[in-house]
Amino acid sequence: MDLFNQQTMNERLLALEEKVQPFKERAFKHDQEASFPVENINELKDIGYTALTVPKRYGGKDISLLEFVKAQQIIGKADGSTALSIGWHMGIVQNLGEENSWPEDIYASFCKEVIENGALLNNTATEPATGSPTRGGKPETTAVFKDGKWHVTGRKTFTTMAPVLDYFVVSATITTDESVANFLIPRESPGLSIEETWDSIAMRGTGSHDLVLENVKVPEHHLVAYLTPGNKPAAGWLLHIPACYLGIAEAAKDYTVGFAKEYSPNSIEGTISDLPNVKQKIGEMELLMQRNKHFLYGVAQKWDNASYEERQDMKPELGAVKYSVVNDAVKIVDIAMRIAGARSLSSKNPLQRYYRDVRAGLHNPPMDDMTIMLLASDAIKKVETS
């Protein structure tokens, strides 16, 4: 099955939904072992999923943001760790195609590798001392130019998908002038290693280990972009994050509704799905799902239809989507567990995994407090100028 052979968004999404069904069965094992789902990623490569966000000018499908978030929700429903992992690659490739922020020859070469070999990349920006890069901390990872090459040294945390990445986009401070830049570094570079530090209780299958760089020599032209720490432009591609967690919430809702329709304790006639208090909770979950689907899809479609200038004004909206979807996804899973009762805490029950995984979204960018402050500033500004 090749998604490239499907001509419409709906055809591709239906094909994807069929393909990811085995991910559900593997999710328990990878969660228990904290192992990375290599087979899931390879299967997504095999069907051409990882190339869907490559621009058409380089042989990709150049899918819309709306299709991207719907696809990520489908994968998230099957396995949250797989969705969050592949979402970074997919979103970065889409964003680079829209922003044209890299040298054209470097981006074109990388896209060719994605199409032909399924090459994967991710940004590596977080460090122990700086915390979330969205807060503007300057990287302690350093880059020194000598003998015609950049020499990069440092450590990055939360390197999601580390076991299978082919390229790392590393932010580093250039020692000569204290400017900050991104460097594209191939996995096979001498001095680059992965330290398996990922011990989180949530999203255990993301392989978000530490990236260690010890005087890694990088070609001069692999300095792909200069950065201004903390000055993040509007980024529609980051909606892959709430899409993933909405998928997890949907999985929890569907599992619990199925359980309610089958569970019939001898204290009642029929199943617990007939009880008014259970119906109330199911209705609450469905309301939250519908509301957040409309919010996520609506803003994604607005991004697709907006000009570059209009997109720059969408930063508060994009943050609001992430805030709303992730926090409501947490509520949905909590409600689901109230319906299922104590059995939801069994290590064999998927609800306890959804409970842990969905909370990881609270720590993905943008942070809740920054979103609220941004929304407040935007509201004040609109009133001042009206």
C-alpha cells in the first residue's frame, strides 16, 4: 500500500487508518519495555507517509496542514509514541518547505533522501541548563569555526526518535560573536553519539534520549539557519502535537464506550452504558472531542488558506489550540477512567497508558503559561487599537 497512489485526502487517511491498526497491538509491549517502535516507523516509511509533507517541487505530496493533523490524530489513536515521534520529522519538513529558511541546495538534497531512502530528521534544541527553547535560553552547545569546518560540542536532551534519526538539526552558540545557529549533522558523524537516558513514565516509546556531541566536525555549508532565541514565528506545523494527544484521548473514549456497552454487573439489568450517570460521562467526553476537533481542524484549515502575512498573526490562535486540545484530552482520559473504575489502573489495561501518555502534552511547546500571557496581550492589543 503506497499512500502516494491515493489521489484524495480521504483516500489517504482511510489507507493510513488501516495500516496503523497493528500499532495498537505493539503499543503495550513498547510501553512495558520502554523500547522504540522501529517497525512502526519502517512501515510508515514503506507506505510513503514520511514523504507526504515534502514539497511537490521535490517529488512529495505537499499535503495540507489539515490533512497532516488528521493523519497524526489517526496515528496517535493507534500509538501516541509513534505519532509524536514521526510528527516532528513531518512537521519540520513541511515548515522548511514553507519558510525556505535553509539554503535551497541543502533542503533539496535532504528531500531527495526522504523520497528515495526515507531519511528522517528532528530538531535538537533542549538542554539541561536552558530548559524549553521556547523560553529563550541560549544554547550551551558551542560551535567553533576552524580549519574550514564547524566544530560542535554539547549535549541535547529530549532527542525524540533518536534511535532511527538520520540527521540532527542542532542549535549551537557560535563562540566568536555569541550568535545562535542551526547545524545539520548526519548521524554517522565522528564524535556524535546517543546516550540512552529516556526514563519517562509517559511516551516511553519515543526514544527521546540525549544527543552527545564531542568536537563533531560539520561542513561549513551545513550551518543552515541563524536563530533568535525566544523569537519564534507562528508555526502551524506544531499542531501535530495537539493532534497526537487528541488521538490518544479518542482511543481512551472509544475503549471506554466499548467497555460500558459490554460490562453488565449482576446488580443491574443491561449494561452500564444504560445508566444515566455513565451516559452523562460519555456525553461529556464526546462533547470535548467534538469541540476540540472543530477547533484543531478549523485553525489548521485557516492556516492553509492564509497568506504568509496573515499566518504571522495566528500565533495566539495556534497556542490556544494546543492549550485547549491537550488540557481537554487530559479531561477525556480522566473521565474515561472514572467510567472504567479501578480496573483502569491495571498494568494490562490501555487506559493507564493513555493516562500517562496524554499528560506528556502538558510539557510540549508552547507552554500553557506562555499561551495564556500571549492571549492576554493579544486581547489587550485588539481593544487598544479598536
